[in-house]
Amino acid sequence: MVKKTVSEIIVDTLIAAGVTRVYGVVGDSLNGITDVIRAREGIEWIHVRNEEAGAFAAGAEAHVTGSLAVCAGSCGPGNTHLLNGLYDCHRSRVPVLAIAAQIPSVEIGSQYFQETHPENTFKECSAYCELIGHPDQAVRSTEIAIQTALMQRGVAVLVVPGDISHQSAEAPAPRLPVLRSKATLVPAIEDLRAAADLLNTSDKVTIMAGAGCAEAHAELLQVAEMLGAPVVHALRGKEYVEPNNPYDVGMSGLLGFTSGYEALMAADALLMLGTDFPYVQFLPQEARTVQVDIRGEHIGRRARVEVGLVGDVAATIQALLPLLNHKSDRAHLATALDNYREARQDLDELATGEAGDTSMHPQYVARLLNEQAAEDAIFTCDVGTPTIWAARYLQFNGKRRLIGSFTHGSMANAMPQALGAQLAFPGRQVIALAGDGGFAMLMGELLTLKQLKAPVKVVVFNNNSLAFVELEMKASGILHYGTDLENPNFAALAEAAGIRGIRVSDPADLPAAIAAMLAHPGPVILDAVVKRTELSMPPTIEKEQVLGFSLYTLKAIMSGRGDEVLELAKTNLLR
């Protein structure tokens, strides 16, 4: 049997799994790995400026392709930089393998230079995390790691000491049987009958649909029609649920629509499909609930579920449909659709701009991006207000994609995720909706876009603040503190780096600026100067929030910051 180094075993197994790129920053403990990548055809090293960005980029690639993506970090700080991005990958359920290099094996436990223990550090954000302590472990450990990442849709970590990576072991041809296997899980018939009985005897059924509906769009529409049920979607389900859906009544949750919230709260039965929607205050706790999820551990942890169905959403609906009675009463659905049209109109009326203004409503920026972007554009969005505008103003048609840190909720994800998506699909339009705080946090990746010639379009919502944090403070009656950002001219900064930069503050100039950005063949930074005081109201206002804003207003005036209150009124009320 042929012998290979551990590095060769790892890289050749990655190639067999279809991996074509590895994101990371080189370092001496990774030399064995990177030298093999250099010599192999069909796989390349993607040099990012920060390993965190590499993990975000790998996660985005895995999201848009559904295939394994890989990132790597050298020993100590190199691989601890991966941590935040890997948390996001794992909680977003995308298959990513991380190679965490380690100090020389004989030095482990001696408090050696850059010593950490990655097998402990990454345990919580991975489905598999093991140290290759002997060359003979390399074949099985690598194959197990890859198959675990793919089957559990999460992160797997291989910890590889630098000296071990150069050592040799017998290496059979890689075997990854899960690459060619597919299974479907369907609940037992007695559980399906119990679910059907509940739904058939309920008058007003609402569907809450999430990312688990990714391959179940046709089935979702069928069950909505059968039950006369409005469909509310969670944010992670937006790109899968929204397209060509006559039953869609918008999102619910902190970023959602009043129509989505009302459709849920008016229901006497709730059918949850492939969602682990976390905000229990936006779910009808008194409604009788059926929940379908491939992961049984998700069932019942957000609402008091009466019937839990463990199974694939599409297959489960197919098995459930023959047991359901067609509901002729469409009053609940009609009311929800009317509410949605009204909520949609209200939101669209906010997405306007007045020529000659010195800054723009961010909704207007998002609306024009939606109108001018390609039919198959891939969007990424930073946590905070860019996610709000993406959720409310980007429309999805079955071809467009949406990536964000929707479960982990990390700043600075949009630009590196856009990089990963762009490398995976070089011919598609990739647009990052970045907050000024998130953009600045990993701004070094601008240089990565330039170096890789990745034509990512980055729209920076520049309001000189951590706007969503500021909004949360106001809602709690707190004067904002520590949220100011003294930003440069981001367009000029981009030009200094050799990247096209466009700055726009007058709404009249925005349509042409977006058109120019999208037409440019390389990367572009569009510095969009937007209003700091724009409010993004949740679909329902609790009395504590009303009290909080009242307290904020009083405190602002009494502390000499009454101009803020005036600006809030001008931006949000006097329109």
C-alpha cells in the first residue's frame, strides 16, 4: 500500500470530497498542508486577511452549494481567530471542515509558545473535533470528520500538530460513502394520523415555515391550500418560502411584519415546518401545535407542541396530505392576506427619497437594490439594521439567495460571506449589505477582494453609529452611549486600495449610483449615507417599549440632547 504524509492524506481526501478551495492565513504549523495544496491540481489556497473571515467565507460557500467547504488556521491565535466564524457555520447548519494546526506534538502540555487546546476550544461549535496524534489516525479521522460535517450539516474540526502533518502513514484511496447516499425520514402513520386529526378539527390554521422547507416548496403550497392556511416565514426560511407563494403573509419576530404576527396570534392551530424560530413571545402559546422537523430535539422547545413529527418536511407533508380534509372556509386566510397587503403598502411608503436631501432613508437603498439586482443575485447582510432592510425589502424568486448570521448574530459577516459566495459562483452577482460597524470590523478583507479580483458589490449603510444597538437602548429608555462611529469616506478609502468607490447621500443620485456599481466588472464599495435616526419598529409594541421610548425622550431633552428627539420626529413621523 502506498504511503503518504498526513498532509497529503488530508488534502487528497478533501479533493475526493469535491473541495476546491481552502480559506485561511498561512503559518509555519500549516506548512505541510499548504505545500501539498500548492502542488495539487483542482484545489487552491484562498488567502484571507483574517481567519475569522475565512470561516465566514467557507460557511457562505457551503450555504450556496450545499457541499463541504474548508477553512484553516495555524496554531494558537491562527485557529482561535476561526472561532467566531465557525460558531456561525455550526449554528447555521452548513457543512464546514476546519483544519486547526497545533504546536509540535512533543510540546503539548508544556505551555509552549502559542499553545492552546483546539480540541477543547472548538468542542461547543462542532459536531466532531479530534486531534490527530499519530499518523495512522489520519485516514479514518479525516473521513469521519468530512462525513460528520456533511451528515449533521455542521462543523467538523481536525486538530493537526505541525510535526505530525509531515509524518507518513499507509494511505488507501479515500472512501466517503455518504457522498453518494441519501435517506428520507418519514414519521410513523399513527403520528401522522394524530397530526391530521388536530389540523382537521381546527378552524384557523397558520403555518410557520423555516429553512427546513428548502426542498419542500411545492409541498408547502399544497398543504397551505389544503388547510386554507396563511404562511408566515422565519428569516432563515425567507429565500425558500417566499418565492411564488400566494399564501405568504410575511415574516414574524423582531424584524417581521404586523401581518405575520397577527396571522400567528389569530390561529387556533399552528403547523411549524422546519423551523426552530427562537422568539417564543411571537408564537401563539395557546394554539394547538404540530411541529415537523428532521431534528427531533428541536420539537417542543419553543412552543408547547401537541403532536411532533420527526421527518423531512417534504416527505412528511406528502404522507400527511392524504389524511387532511380540504378546508372550504377561507376567512382566516383572506384576512391574513389583506393584512399583508396593508403591511406591505405601509413598508413600501417608507422606502422613498426626496431629491436634495443630505442623507437617505435606508429602506430606499434596500428597495432600489432589490429592483436593480439580477434575478439570480446572491445577497449577504450584516447583523443589525442591514438584516432588517434585507428582510423587509429584498424579494426572492427561487433563484436569488440570502446569507446572513441569522442564528449566531455576529457582526462583520456580510463582506466575507459575499467573498465565499462569489468564489463559488464567479458568474453571479453578489451583493453585501454591510453596516458601517460590521464593515469596519473586518475591513482588511477589502484587500482580499482586490487581491482575488472578486467582483463583490458592498453597500455600506453609513449612519455613523451602531444603529441597532442604539435603537435597543432607546427602546429601553437609555440614552445611547458607546455607539458613535467616526467613519471615513469609505468610497475614498476603497479608491486608495485600488477598488472602485462610490459615495452617495442625495436620494436623487442613488439609482444611477446603484446602476454604476452593478455594471462595474470588479469589486465596488458603495458608501450610502443613510439617516441615523431611522426607526425599525417590531410588528407589535409592548408597553415596556412604549415606556422605554418615553423615558428616552425625557432623558434626551433633560440632558440637552433634544435635537435627537427632533431628528427622530423629522425622520420617522414628518414624512
